[in-house]
Amino acid sequence: MSTASEHIKSILQRIPEKPGVYQYFNAEGMIIYVGKAKNLRRRVNSYFQKDQQTNKTRQLVRHIADIKYIVVDTEQDAFLLENNLIKRYQPHYNIMLKDGKSYPSICITKETYPRIFKTRNIVKSAGEYFGPFSFGNTVDLFLELVHKLYPIRTCHMPLTPQNVENGKFKVCLKYHLHNCCGVCENKVSAEQYADWIRQAKKIIRGDGQEISRLLEQQMYALAKDMKYEEAEQVKEKYMLLEKFRSKTVITNTNAGEIDVFGYAENDDNVYVSILHLNNGSIISGQTIEYRKRMDETKEEMLAFGMKELREQTGSTTKDVIVPFIPDVIDENLHIQIATSGDKKRLLDLARQNVEQYMHDRIKQNDKLNPEQRATRILGELQAMLKLPTLPVFIDSFDNSNIQGTSPVAGCVVFKKGKPSKSDYKRFQIKTVEGADDYASMREVVRRRYQHLIDEQQPLPNLIIADGGIGQMHAIREAVEDQLGLQIPIAGLKKDDKHRTQTLLYGFPPVEISMPVTSEVFRLMVQIQDEVHRFAISYHKNKRSKAQIKSQLDDIQAVGAITKQKLLRHFGSVSKIRTATLAELQSVVGTHRATVIYEYFQSDLTP
């Protein structure tokens, strides 16, 4: 046993059975992994038990040269310490927080006469920020409302009290269109302007109900005093605010502030989203993405995501709705899993939000890296069929004949999810008489793989038959019984309209469900369409050549060049057969024309 192994062994023997955080170091003294545990000894020892090791764990253990640990009082303390250490040292094998797309926020500037606008850049010294908002039109709806309710300026002029007092600026067109209050010429008091900003803040914080009630009271009071024109103006503002609230308020609860979390994951990444609500209105939303490094549980990932998102959004509410119980629960939080009613609707909305974000990220990555997209789709196919290897090399076969004439077969090849046309193969059926599709399939499959074996070429990871159970069995007989190979075999079953319907796999074959919107389904349709097209085109070409040969190649003095001239001029054998002697002479001369004309005339004579 090496010195490092002896050193690790001595540490494992003295680790206490208490809650805490452990740190793994490599030979250079760098922290490569940080973890937490209710029982330090049991958790750390588990990494070195070979029967419990995954591939990722084995890779980590190979690089561990030293272990240090910190004992704490509670599991919650361990979680907080682990989180802080990961952020500080960013160990190679820990989950990695990835920068996602930035959702827009609303900024209210720190100026004497503030501006309100949408931004994705947060500069805290410049103003007060609300958001971010995961629903794209929420910000636009709010800004449209605010600028209709209150004539707040949108210009970038340095409107300090001294500049305004000295008359340095003049009102612009927006003032004359009643879209600005003209504060640059001191046409409205600083107190009135500040009151508009306070009301705008209330609306964005979800307190629009109070502003709406005040407007309603003001409207009725003006109407009572028979100030109908002014009452109508207030009514317009009231209706605008109610319309905005109807689009942004999604629950009837008045429970104050609440955080709702959504969770989604794929093989490589985890996504956690937060919706922050106040009085039923979504006032911010954000999603973060983690890159998986070890075998983290979804409960651990949700706990990390909840803490990170609450820190980023500055949320202090104690009421939290989650899709499942996280790994570590802050005892100060009131956590619940909603199963019905408005809160269940919120949970569903958070789930839809995080899943949409995940799909958007996948599409974005696919555009940047097409090979990654192909690998992902093939990985889904591998998982669906439980294949031993990723199907980067796929063969697909199809037969073609009409009433047993000119039987042929085609093999198309897909490599890394794309057609590899240079590897396509055509086969003339040599040993089968008549229209026996199964015997023809056995022949071409045996010839295909015997050739690859003889040439010492790679064999496919998956064979797909453009047909059902019978074709699959024919392929299996050739591959396994005749050649002694073990290659996974699938079949594509069609519906009554000859469209791809179901993937068949295994022996006896079972139907594998494929959603018609899935990328795996689209790949199967592409493969089936391609192999059918390839086999049919070969059959048509061969049959056409056979027809031409039977009519022209038997005529003495008609060679390849003459035949080509005739077909180019007349278009078909049937038109050559009915052509006059003069028409034939104009193409191939007197001698050949006479031979051809007499041949077809004798053929037409009863």
C-alpha cells in the first residue's frame, strides 16, 4: 500500500461520527471536493468501498491525497458551511453553477427625478432593482402601465435641482403629447413626482390593489362633485391598472409573500427556478443551472438551488412551496408541497417555467454544438432500448420488388445520427427465386456483415429493419445463427397509412413508445424514409434498365451510343417502336434506322 493510501487509511479510522463537512485534497494540496454529512465517518468511508463506487466516485478517489474535516453542531450548519466552501474554492468535482441567460429587471434610478426602465445589467449603485422577471411580457406590461398612469420622464438629462432651477433644459415633444410632466422646466413639484414613483413601486411589489382602491374612491368622489371630465380621466387610469392586475395576478390568495420553486434535470445538468409572489402577483422569477459533477441527489440539488436563488433575489419570506422536500430544511422556513388549489397551480407554473428554461438551454447548446445534439438524441435512443453502447453506427435495411420482378435491397448507414451516403450499399438478390422478402433479407444481411468481417471493418451498434417482426427475425437468423454475431436489432412498424408508428425491440419484440414530437421519433422517421427511398430508387433504376435491354439490346447494330441517341430523342422505347422510318433515319442514319424499323415491324406483325 502506498504512503498516500496509508495516510488516508489512518484518517478514515479517526474521523468522528458527528455532523460536519469534509474536504478532499489532491497531491498538489488543492481542494477537489467538498461534502457534508450527518455522520462524517460513515459518509467518508463509503467513498472507499469498491462495491458502492460509481465511475465518477472512482475517478475522484484516485486523486484524493489528503482529507480534512470540520465538525459542526447540526446538519443545517453543515449545509451552510458546505455551500460557502464550494463557492469559495469551486472544487473540480463539485456541482458547478453555470451562468444562464439573464432575465430582465426593472430599474428605478437614484436621481432627484428618477427614471423607470427595463434592463439586464444590474449596477446597484445606479438605482433600485425589481425582478428579475421570468415572464417576458410582465416588464413591458408594467412599463406601459406606469407611463400611462404617471407622466414620468424617460430622457437621460442630468436633472439636478440646480440645473432645473437655472433653466438649463426645455421641454421636448413628449411633454406636448402629454407623455411627460415637464419636470425639466419645473412644471411639476418634486413632491408630486416622488409620490408617482412611490405608487409605481407599490404596483411592482404587488400592492397594486391599494392604488386601485384609491383611484376608485377618487373616481366616485369626482363624479359626486359633478366633475365628470376629471372622473373620466381617473376612470381610465383605474381601468388600466385593473387590466394589468388581471394579467399578472394568478391566484386569489392574499397570503403576502411566498416563494415557489420548480425543478428539472437531464443527464448533465440540474435546473432550479424561483417564482417570488406578493399578494398573488408574480413580482420576480429566476432560474439557475448547475453542472453535475458527482452523483448528487435531486434533494441535495434543490437545497442548493433554493439557497442560491433566495440569496440572488434577496427573498426573506418564510413561506415556501416546493415540488419535493429538499435535502436540508432551514428550520426558519415554512415548507409545503401543494397538492391542490391555487398553490398547486403555482407549483405547476414553476415546473413549466423551469422545464421551458431547460429546453431553451438545450436548443441553444444544440445550435452551438450539433455533435452534442446528435450524441444527446442517440443517448436517449440508447436509454430507451437499453443498448450496451451508444448507437453511433446504425444500419437499416429494406427490400423492394414488384410481383417478384427485379428484386433488390438497400442498406443505409447513419453515423452519429446523420446519413453517411458514401457507406450506402445496394444488393441484387442472387440466391432467392420469386418474391420472398424474408429470404432476401437473410441473404443481403449475411452478405453485408460477412463483407465487413472479411475486410475487418467495424460492425454497427444497431440494426433497424424497415418492417415488422418477420423482418426482424430474418435479420436475427442471418446475424446470430449464420454469422454468430451479437448486434442489437430493432424494427419500425407502420400504421395503416404507411407512416412510422412504433419502434419494435427485443426477442420476442415489444413495442417501444415514442412520442411523435420527440427527436428520437424524428430520427426514426428519417431513417425509415431514407432506406425506403434508397431501395425503391434502386429497384426502379434496375427495372427500367431491364425493360430497355429487352427491347433495344437485342437489335443487331444498335450499340450503347445509338441507344442513347434514340432514347434522348424519342424519350421511351414505346415511341421508338411506333416511329416512322424517316423519323428514325433523322436520328441514326439510313442503315441503322432500317434495321430498327424492320425489327419493330416484325414484332408488331401478328
